[in-house]
Amino acid sequence: MAGQSDYFDKVAQTVVECDKDACIRTLKEGLDKKVDPLEILEKGLGKGIKQVGDDFGSGKCFLPELIGAADVMKEGVAVLDEKIKASGKTRQSQGKIVIGTVKGDIHDIGKSVVAAVLQANGYDVVDLGIDVEDATFVKAAQEHKANCVAMSTLLTLTIQNMGVVIQKLKEAGIRNQVKVIVGGAPVTQEFADGIGADAFGHDAADAVRKMKVLLGR
Ligand code: B1M
């Protein structure tokens, strides 16, 4: 598609303006022209929501705008999600992952993107949702015989809950049976090392790269 960067800017602008109809219309235009859905997500929708987040952080916009933009982003992700999942070529399962946003945190867009991209890459993904209790991660890992527990958070306030889950996995005696990967805006490699996680994913594509190394497949 000619002028892809203009196209991504146009997608981003629909999020900034909280214009759901324009967003869906613009996404469909791109998909019809075979623009990569993951690129639309990261360079278009992602850019728009980041702009709104920065404006919110600096007091240029307020919670209603943040909520409105997040709604548009979610609708947009749902349109792209199907295409991203369908792009998975692998049939044989590469492993089972339970994923969720940790207790106290209701941000679900990034976690859902990571889940969709892992699924597209052949992993069986059990999405526990948002505000997930520590014990729920442990129970789900046991019930689903998961190979990996994946945790997301966007809040500095809740980041420590990732370490708590790792502690609970140890107490349940299953820490050596499951790998742990963590990610989300405030999470760093240093933090992941500090709490004893096996890996840190910078973004969805990085999460897949790390997962391949972790599960050796
Ligand atoms: Co909130 N919010 N928010 N928010 N929000 C942030 C995170 C914030 C940085 C905004 C700001 O102040 N500039 C700030 C956090 C500050 C901090 O703690 N450091 C913040 C705040 C303060 C809050 C509230 C407390 C606001 C309030 O109520 N006063 C509140 C939280 C309530 C709670 O959770 N208890 C709140 C609420 C909300 C909304 C509900 C309005 C909405 C979320 C809607 C939803 O998710 N359904 C929202 C949004 C949209 C944002 C921003 C603008 C965007 C987040 C997003 O969806 N990004 C965000 C600012 C920002 O990020 N610039 C902000 C797009 C998404 C694709 O990216 O989630 O980063 P992201 O995921 C990426 C990577 O991080 C990574 O891969 C993903 C794909 O590339 N990744 C992983 C994520 N998880 C991973 C896991 C992995 C690997 C990679 O392995 C397991």
C-alpha cells in the first residue's frame, strides 16, 4: 500500500479523536489492501493510544477521553485480532500458556494483543482476563498443565504482584514445572531478573521470540 506511514497516522488519529466508526472503516480499508494487521496494530492503533496516554499523563486530556480512546482501541483490536489469529500457520501446539493481567490492574489491551499473537504462533492460550488473583494463576497453571505462566501489568502500583505469583508457584511446588514470562510498560529485564522470572517480553513479537527459547520449540 502506497504511503503506509500516512495510513498508520490516519488510524492513530481515529483513536485520538475517539471516532469508532472512522477507526473501523480505516482498518477495513487497510486490511482490504493487505496491510499487515500486526503492523496496523502497533504503528496505527498503538501510536494513537500512546499519544492519548501521554496527553493523559501530562494533563492535556482526562479520564473520559482515555476511556473513549481505549474503547475505540478495543473495537479496533477485535477487528484485527481475527486476522492475526488466522495468520497462524502452525497446527501442532507449541505449548500451553496461561496469561493474565495481575491483581489490581484492569488494563487488558496489551495482554490481549500478546495472547492473540502467541495464539497465532501456535501456542494454546488460556486467557484469565484482568485483575487476576495470585491464586488463580497458580490454580490455572495446575488445572491446564501449563508450560508457562505469562503476566502483564501497566501499573507501577501492581508490578510487585508478579513476584507474589512466582512465590505462590513455589509454595504450590510447581515453580520448576512452569516457565514464567512477564511484560507490560513498567516492566524491565532488570525487574524480571529481580523477581526470578524466566523471561521479559518487551512487546508481543518479543514475547513470542522469548517463548520459543523458553519452551525450546
Ligand atoms: Co491507564 N494508565 N489507567 N487506562 N492507560 C496507563 C498505563 C498510564 C501510563 C497513563 C499515564 O498516566 N500516562 C498510567 C499508569 C502510570 C503508572 O502506574 N506508571 C495509567 C493509569 C494511572 C490508569 C488509572 C489508575 C487511571 C485512573 O483511574 N486514575 C486506571 C487504572 C485502574 C486499574 O487498573 N486499577 C487506568 C485506566 C485505564 C482505562 C480503563 C481508561 C484504559 C484501559 C482500557 C483497557 O485496557 N480495556 C487505560 C489506558 C488505555 C491506558 C494507556 C493510555 C494505554 C494502555 C494500552 O492499552 N496500550 C496507558 C498509557 C500508555 O501505555 N502510554 C495507560 C496499548 C497496548 C497495545 O500496549 O498495554 O503497553 P501495552 O502492551 C504492550 C507492551 O507493554 C507489551 O506488549 C504489548 C503489545 O505491544 N506487553 C507485554 C504487555 N503485556 C505484556 C506481557 C508480556 C510481554 C509483553 O509477557 C507476558
